[in-house]
Amino acid sequence: MLELEEDFDYLLADSGMQYSLEELTQHREDFLAAHRAATKEVDGKPIVASGPSGGLTRLFWKSRPMLIKSLADALNRDQKSWVASFEQERFKGASVSDVKTLCGTILNGPSKLPKKSPSYPSDLKDLPDSFDAREHFKNCSHVIGHARDQSTCGSCWAFATSEAFSDRLCIRSGGQYDMVPLSAGHTAACCSEAEGCFSFGCDGGQPDSAWRWFSEHGVVSGYINAIHSDRHYTEDEGYSLDQVDEIKKEIIDNGPVAAAFTVYEDFPYYKSGVYKHVRGSELGGHAVKIIGWGVEQNEQYWLVMNSWNVNWGDKGTFKIAFGECGIDSEVTAGVPRDNKKFSRGGAQPEIML
């Protein structure tokens, strides 16, 4: 154990990282724990496992605290587009590996949805400079603006799609279906390889698969109704969009859309402003819900709901520059099937999944 701690001290000195005492203690403890988890015995001797989790240097960086004050300070010095903060309650005590686990979207996967037919140019002429679906669809503002939490599961692909579907269901019902969100848990668990989805629950998935699954199998709300009478479907397998103006028109006409982008190590620091990638390695693909757009300091941005709860970012939301990290290159949506009787029901509980 003493030799391992010496290895940690060497790797720390070589990294040039500047830690507070609390950050240093967290990293040391997480490094030792990660080493124990990745170690097997061969002939009675501990050997660090080979493969993705092997190697002391790799373990050092995977076990590093996700949020570090010195890195937040550096991000704020390097740019003025957005504010970085290491005081994100959502990731208090979290390691880089913990946050990487949340990025479960398979980018550019094989399950591609057809592109939506292009709009007439005249329909794209008068799009507003700014838009917020929470304000535009007032009867559904609390549904659209509800920041959910994917916990420690890489099911962002299921959250983004089921949230967008919930919003669109509320909008299409004229605000009648406004109490219980459609279940991301049901989507993550049941939109699986067995059902023809290119998705693997908490180990990741593809938003395209979820929309196709909604049309074929339906998703439940998780309320007290019997599962077969509680399923909600889309009209067809869904569709994709990749042009800025087409995405804007889609949100105005039908409500929020699901989007996928590449997350880097600086993104979890986001607090306010318009995010642009500055530094850090890639963590993985992440799916979110675009609810609007605007302009700030001459920078056009998408307004986005994340699934990291209200104690991250700007109360669960963030702004990201058009085109940044591929945010508008994998946008998907679907239209709710209009075959349900909607009712408000006064005793429906708030469900987080």
C-alpha cells in the first residue's frame, strides 16, 4: 500500500495538478479504491488488470475529482463566453469516471431515423431571434421546464427522448396531459436489443432507437394505471433534423427535441453563459433536450434542459453555441399519436424517472 501511495504522489507531481487539501484527499482515496477494484491476484501477487481499466496512469486520471477549483479558475481566465464553477452540488465528491458513466449516448450509431421533409423557404423566413418553449407553451411550462435526474445511470438517451415526448404529448393535448412525465426508466429498461433497439440500458443507447420504440411498443407514465392502458405512442418511428432553421421551426410547431453532443471535461463546470469547449478530454456522448434558442453577447445559442437535476448548471439548464460539440447534428423528434383520452387527475404524484 505504501508503494502504491508513492506511485500516486509521483503521478500527482508529474500531472502538475493544483489541489486543495480536500481535493487531494478525495483523489488519493478514489485512486486507491479504483486500484483495488481493478486488481486481481496472480500467483498470490496483485496485478493491475489489463484493458480499459488497467494501468496506474489511466487509473489516476479516471479517479481524479471531476470538479477542481484551480481548473475552474483557469477556465474563467481562458475565456469570457461562459462561467465555470467547481461548486456544483450535483457532482460533489464525483470523479471523472463517475461523470463519464453518465455520458451514455452512442453517437453516429447505426439506428438512423429518416430526415424530416424540408420546409418551404417561406416558412423559415420569419423565425424569431429568441424562443423559450416554457414561455410559448404556457400550459405545459412546468412539464417542459422540469429538470430530471438520471442518477448514476448512462441513460441520458432515454431521458432526453422521453422528456421531449412528454412535452409534445402535453402540447398536443392542449395542456391536459400535464402531470406525470413519461418514464425514462421504462424506456431504458425495455428499449433493448431484444426489442430491436441499439440500446443497453444504463450502459448506453441511441435516441433514434427510443423514438422507434415509442412508435412500436409505447412508453408508460409510471402512474397507477395498468401498464397496457398507460402506453403512449408516436405516430411513426420519428425523424431527424440537422439544419438550424429546421430545428427552430420544429420546436415552434411541435415542441422540444432530443439532441446529442460530445461532452468534454470542461462541460460539467458550466454555470452560466454560452458554453464553448475550451479544454479537457472527451468524456463521451450525451443526450439532452433543446427547448429554445437566443443570442447573448452576439453569440447564437441553443437553450437546453439537462438530466442532471436543478443543482447543476443554471438550475438544470445550459446554453450552448450553435454547432458546438455537434449539438445540432443529431437532433431527433416524433409526433404523439392522437388516440388517448387525457385527464388531469388531482392525485397524481411527481415522478422523477
